[in-house]
Amino acid sequence: MPGSPAERAGLKGCLREFRIGNRTYKAGGDIIVAVDGKTVNSDLDLIRYLRSKEAGDTVKLSIYRNDKIKYVRVTLAERPSQGRR
């Protein structure tokens, strides 16, 4: 999201979307492989870990980008509310 802590830390989101049948998939961008040294195997792992943190806390992400592991520190903020439709 524009202006988000992830953007300020330099994280790159998906670069494109593609469709197979009725499903849409996102491709490209950074892949988070660990947070504070704990392996992230799924988005649920990351969400569970981040729920134990508070806005203002800093976490160290290990990300996979361009065939290399890079380390990024991110200061967490309140998650913006997402309206339901």
C-alpha cells in the first residue's frame, strides 16, 4: 500500500497478476522467508507472528529478492481498516 511501513522499508509488492481458470494469482515482488529469525512458510505464519506485536515495534524481515536474501527492518503501524463490500 502506498505510504505503508512496507513501502517505506523498500519492500516490493507483486509485479503482475495472471489468471488460470477462475483463480487469479500474483507473481513477482519480494518473498518474506523469515521474521525476527523465525521461518515463514505461509502468509498465516507471518500474520500470527505479527499479531503478537504492536504498532511501533520493529521486526527484521528476511526477504528473497532477485535470487538473493536481503534483510529489512520494518517499524510496524496500525493496519488500515479494510471496508467490506
